[in-house]
Amino acid sequence: MASTVDPTDTAPLVDTPLPTDTAAPGAPSSPTDPPSPADTANPLDPARLRAQLETLTTEAFRPDLAEIDRRSTLDIARTMNGEDATVPAAVAARLPQIAAAIDATATRMADGGRLIYAGAGTAGRLGVLDASECPPTFNTDPSEVLGLIAGGPAALVTAVEGAEDSRELAVEDLTAIGLTDRDTVVGISASGRTPYAIGAVEHARANGALTIGLSCNAGSALAAAAEHGIEIVVGPELLTGSTRLKAGTAQKLVLNMLSTITMIRLGKTYGNLMVDVRASNNKLRARSHRIVALATGATDLEIETALRATDGEVKNAILTLLGGVDGPTAARLLDTADGHLRAALAAAKHR
């Protein structure tokens, strides 16, 4: 794979309709206005690209911060912290759209589908990060939640020239992992115009997969291409166009919700306890013990016995202690309940 992965995700633009975010300077007055000569020009023309950048809220220039480099370090930190504090409110404004996307994702995953993130630069790295944390947190198979980044694994640490400009590369990457109509594909792009993310969503939707477009500009091409468009408009960045800042924070918050609440819906938790945690190191083994203790109130000896009887599976151990069943029965009850501990407990009590 080859790619340009700009760490700030100021993605190259594609020849798609301009966004309708009238808050950004230079935005068109109406999406139905006749195309101007600039709109019909070569989409790779530098002047056209500059004009498109000027329509993006994430690229807007802040005159009030033009001399931020002359301020004290503490003043800059306070300003940056104040900017960051606005992000949760921007996310809150889109909670209904986020919740709808989560419910649709959980339905697909319950039917054996996968959650697949696709993005370039910062956006791609955030997707890979979220995907990589699901196996140890929720005991998912590494193939269940995947992160695709334009340019492949090398792009996680090094810019790879050209890949984020390619819709075709996104198609190749999705084809390589065997995309199915049970999967969910989440295109992530701060600008909402990154060709790789848009190409991934368009290809996935054409093949019957659920699609989500996560961007930080209103009226984005990415949101328009997806079945579920989520636009978290955080406004201009402290450093002009550096969307690893507020936009990146907003994307991280949404991805946290998307994966975490989907896993809650799939029965990966018991209350607010991570009962599907995979004890792959000493810290997680200690956490597993503590989770069983919090869920059951059992003694240390009882907990260790239950964990040994269930090969260290926290959910199974809890079921043996609270449901009064042995390890094999706990496994069978959980399998019948599709992994939902509460349902398995109810079944155990009615045996």
C-alpha cells in the first residue's frame, strides 16, 4: 500500500460538492447555486484546492490567535485548554445520531458482522487505536474490530505519500479483508473530504454494509456518502488546520462511544464492569480478580477457585459464583444467552 498520511489530517480534497457550512468564511450561499468556473475547473488545480480549503471550518484562520507565539506558555496552555473544553458540547449536539449509529452497529455485530474503521493520518490512527484496544478490553477476536489506515501499518508512524488521495486504495483494503454485508464501515476524516475515507464508505454501502461517516465539518461529502452521517463541528483550530487538536479529540470521544456502547449492547459488560476483559498480563489478571470480587463479594479463595475452574474467564467465573453452577454449565448458559451475563444468571436461577 502507498499513502500520504498527514499527521494533521488536512486531507487533500476531492471533486465533490462544496460543504454547506455557512459559518466558514467563503462558503457558498446555497448548495443549489449554479456552479462557478472554479467548481468546474480541474479538481487538482492549486487555486481550486485553496478555494475549497477556505470553505472548511476546520481550516479557518483565527485572527485573534495570530500572535499566540508571543504569549506566555501559561497563557497559551489556558487558551488551548479553553478550546478543548468546547469539544464535549459539540459531541453532545450529535448524540442522537451517534446513538442511532451505535444501535445499528450492534445489530450487525450481533449477526456476526465486524466493525471496521477507515481513515488517513490522525483519523486513521485513531481508528487503529480504538480497534487495537477492543481485544484486551472486551475479549473480542482481533478480526472483529479492525482499523484500516491509508498507506497500511507504516503510515501509523510515517507519512506515506499518495494513499489518502486514493478511493481505489480503500476499495483494495476492504476487498483484502473480505468485506461482507454484515459489516459496519466507519469512515473517519476531520475535513470530511478525504478520498480514502469517502471511497471506503461508498464501496461498503454499495456492497450492503452499514456505513458511518464521522467528520468535523457541516455538509461534508463523507457524511453525505454514509447511511449514518455524524458531523462534530468543533470550529477552527488553535493552529490553523491542525485537526489533530479539537477535531482529533472529538473523533476520539465519538469512537470511544461507538466501540464501548456497542460492546455494552453485545453483553460484554455487567453493569459497569468489564467482564469480558482478557487477562493477558499481570495487571489484567489482578483486574480480573477485582472485577469478580466487585460483582460477587466472594472471598479471595472462592474467586481464585472460580477463575481456575473457568480458565480465567471473568464472566464465567461470576456466573459460577452467583448462579451456583459449575464451569461447563456456566459456559453453556452463556453460549445460549449469546454472552449476556444477566440473561445467563436468570437462566441459572430458573434451573
